[in-house]
Amino acid sequence: MLILLLILAIVLIVFSTTKLKIHPFLSLLLTAIIFGILSGMPLSLVVESINEGFGGTLGKIGLVIIIGVIIGAFLEHSGGAYKLAETILKVIGEKRVPVAMAIIGYIVSIPVFADSGFIILSPLNKALTKKVKKSLACTGIALGLGLLISHALVPPTPGPIAAAGLLKADLGLVIFWGIIVSILGLIPGIIFATKVASKTYIDPNPEISEIDLKLRSQNAPKAITSFLPIFVPILLIVLASFNNYGKYLTEGLIFDVITFLGNPVIALLIGLGFALLLPKELERKMLSTEGWVGKALKDAAVIIMITGAGGVFGKVLQNSGIADVIGSGLEGMSLGIWVPFIISAAIKTAQGSSTVAMITTASIIAPLLASLGFESDASIAFCVLAIGAGSMVVSHANDSFFWVVTQMTGMSVSQGYRLHSVGTGIIGISSIIVIYILSLVVS
């Protein structure tokens, strides 16, 4: 019954947003409430799920979205993003922008959440795409897939670390094989972005003409100044993440400073400080409700509301117990490495969060390791990676990353399903195929 309700809920969201043109915020919120009631959840738990889902989701990435969008506004209006585009194009060449964005996303998302990484890199992606006259659908999908695959497969992101801990896996092996699997698994995703997604044209910035971009370039800040608002926050987050992973410092003043500066909100606020250096002359009206900050906040509001509603839908599904239903239904099947992948994929598709899917699946699989044949260090590491591969299949309406990608690229919901959702399915399936082959070769 729960699985049938889930299918009907997804159909309702797609139908209401694409055919009835209902705003995704209302569609997600109302569908979540309907699902919760029809699934038999206590009404008090439905209300609790709404509050936790909305507040919990925005509590994690709400400020990140707001600050990131403001940084993007300064990069855009000052000409800094265009200067970044010019600099990077000199290195990679105009024909390889989608590949470059996938690689940049892959590197950034190893320590940074995919949502945050997409927000931070979005201005750069738009400027590069505009510069080479490509579709934002192509480069946006390439960036999104690059961010997602390393986020799901390469520690120190929380999901793979949690799964490895629950299964008592050798983290070094998980990192080593995770890098190999994710690189090979990303290749079909890049091909999909360049061959399929590129056929759907989305203007990187329909409000800005090529002439406007050239005028902005003439007054643009220096390249190094333009890089600072993006890469200083990333470096701070990376430093804190690697320190937490390696346990190089566990107490003391330096540890406290690194942890504080590496918090995504604090790191982005520092990035915002560098962004204020981008205009040749910082004027108070830029910071007003009618200026760059005001416009950025209006743009961020839509993204925040939809992302929060997606969190509500995911939390209601999670609290309905659907993960347990799916997990128990697959436990008795003799499918080897495919069992953790299928369970993780089903839970991911059902409730939206890759991290929740990984942790839940690892909890289900932990007592079954021996019976499924996962006894050697290598096989347990591959089990962790199979869970990570499943957690990418697929990103859709109940996933905050789906809404971040679609809203920040200007994709419609139907385009998001056709490009982003299919793309996440491709990299998830290609990754499990690589894992399966490696598990046959490596004992």
C-alpha cells in the first residue's frame, strides 16, 4: 500500500506541476500531507514531519542558498564571473566546458555537499556557458552529475563515511576504490550531458546580452579577485573536512578556529566579504532592497521555498516507514552486490535524501554481510560503494538537489525529470556495473 501510494504521489507531483502548472511549492507540500494521511500516519506525526522536514532542510542549507546567491549576484553584476570565464577558457578551451564543469564539480563535492557546491559554482557555470554560447542544460547537468557522484562515492562526505562505519569497512579501501568507480561512472554521465542534454536549449542568462557581457568585462575585477569569493570558502570547508577525517587536530584553539571557519555558513560569509571587493566602488545602493542584494534575496526566496517543501515530502515519506517496507522485501533475495544497490536506490527514490538512503541501507545490510557473501575487506568496501551508487538512483521531486539544479538553471519540472533524473540514473547504474565487475576481479 505504501509503495502504491508513493507511485501515485510522484505521479500527482509531476501532473500538477507540468500539466496543471501548479507551483512546485504547493504541489510538494499538499502531496506530502495527502500521502501522510492516506498512509495511516498519526495526524500529529504528519504535522511533526512537515515542521521537521521544512525546518530541518532549510536549517542545513537555507543560509547557504541565501549567501551563495548573493555572492553570485556580485560575481554576475561586477563582471567577476565573466573574468572567471575568460581565465578558465584560456586553460581548457571552448569545446570542453561541459567536461570542465563535471571535473570541477567532482573535485568540489568530495568535501562539500552537492547542493552547496552547485550554488557556489552556478555563477561560474553560467558565465562560462554564456561565453561559449552553449545550453545551460548541458553544462548544468554535467556540473550536477560531477557533484553528485563524488558526493555519493568518495569520503569524506557524510553518507559514505556513515555507511563505512556501520559496515565496519576499511575507509582507505572505500576511498581508493571510490575514486576509481566514480571516475569511470562519471564518463557516461558526461556523454549524456554533451550528447543528450545539450539538445535542450536554456539561455545561461536571458537578461544579459553578449554586448552587456563585453561591457562588464571591460570594468571587471582582476581574475585573482574574482576567484576568491568561490575558492576561499571551498578551501576553508575542505580544510575542516580533512581535519575531521584525519583527526590531525582534535582540540585546542587551532582546532576550534579551523572548525569554525570551515562551517559552510561561516565560510560563505567570508566568501561574501571577498565578493564585496569585486565592484570598483562599493555603493550602499548595491546592498539595499532595490540593489544587488535585494534582487538576490528575491531570487533565493523561490529556491528556498521549493527546497523546503521538498524536504517536507521527503520527511513524510521517511516517517511513514516506507524504507523498512522496501528493505524487508528485498532482504531474502540472493542478488549479492546488487542487494545493497537495489535497497539504496529504492529508498533514495522513495524519500529523496542520498545520505538517509545510505545510512538506512547500511543499517539493513550490516547484519546480513556474511549471508550475502561480504566477508573480505575488499568485498565490504564494494558493498559500501554499491550503497553509494544506489543512493544516486534517482534524484527527483522529493530531493532538494533536484530543485536546486532545476531552479538555478531555469529548467522546468518536466525538463528536470528528463535530464537531471535520467542523468542521475545513468551515473548510478554505470557505477554499480563498474563495482560489479571489480568485485568479480578483486577478492
